[in-house]
Amino acid sequence: MEWSELEGLHDGETLWVLGSGASLNYIDGAFFNDKVTVSTNFSARALGIHPHYAFSHYHHNAESLLADSSCVVTIEHDTITQSLWQDEQPHHLVLAPTQYDKPPGSAWNPITSHKPGLDQIAYGSSSLHGAMHLAAHLGASYIMLVGADCGFIDDADNVDKYPKGIVAYPHALYNKHHKLMKDYLEANYPVKIHSLNPFINLNLEGHTFKGVS
């Protein structure tokens, strides 16, 4: 399958993009049974659900996700090694082109210095940005982010069953890049982006949140 074949497959729909934040601990996986989901790395697996799509800019993660995702999207050149995909490409793996010949780094800006071409996918400090771009490319009218916390809930920054050893960048950088990705997508696609609060209001039902200061 090619990147171009995914364009507009969910035109006008609401797509749910899963990050790995601790707020996922307060959402029943069954909530997503009737929803089109795009998982960032292993977020869907941590919830115990089979996502429609998954994105990672790491080839070794993408290879692992093939077993329990209907479609896995990664970039042509692994973000760390810059190597091409080493194994046979299964039908449900999409190798998306990017403009980057090295990791984009903290100065990443999809609106100016790192603006992708029309046939390319963008990502910054997190695979979440690629998952957001994938959802827009699929034709979403609304993207609902879930678990894009950029902080700690009760001192936890990942959903409980998320694999250990995933490198985390400072929340301030995530926060900055998430906003840049939202601004880029809303300027270039007919999409609006919001985030799900799993609690009844912003008081978080007594839980504590420590975010960007």
C-alpha cells in the first residue's frame, strides 16, 4: 500500500488519535469500539484495542505494530539510523515519504523550516505529530487527541501498560510541537483538532496534573 492510497479514505469523519499520556488510564478501551483510531506507537496496545491505523517514525516499532494494527504507517528512512526498510514490505505497511534527511530536532517547525511537500508526512519530537498528519491525510474533519497530556497525572506521564524504554522528551518541547502541528494542519486541511478530557471537567475529579510551567 502507498501513502497516496490513504488520502481521503475517511473523508469527513472524526478520527481519534491516541497518544501515550496517563489520561488513557481513565478511558475504557471499549469506548473506541465504534470509532476510527490512529495509534501513536504502542498506545492502542496499552489500551487493549486493535487500531485501524498506527504510526511510528521508528522502523523497529512499526515492525512490532504490524501484528495488531490494520494499517501501519512509518517513514521511508528510520528516524534514528536513516536506513531504508530492511524486510519485505507487507501489504498493510505504508512507507511515507518525508523531507528530512536527519531527525528534525527541537527547532522543528512544519509551518516554516520543516514544511512538508504535498506528498510527504511531517513529524517533530514525537510520533504523535505523524499520527496527527496521517489522520488529516485520511480526510478527517475532526481529529480528537486522546492522551496527548504533555504532563504528569498523579506523577505518571504514560498510560500504565505502555512499554518501558521509550525515550521521552521534555513536556515543554512536546507542548510546543503539538501546537505547531495543530496550526499547520488546520491551515492546510479542512480539519479541526480537539482533545478528550476523560474526567467530568477540568478539575480532574481530584487528580493532580503537573504540566508545562
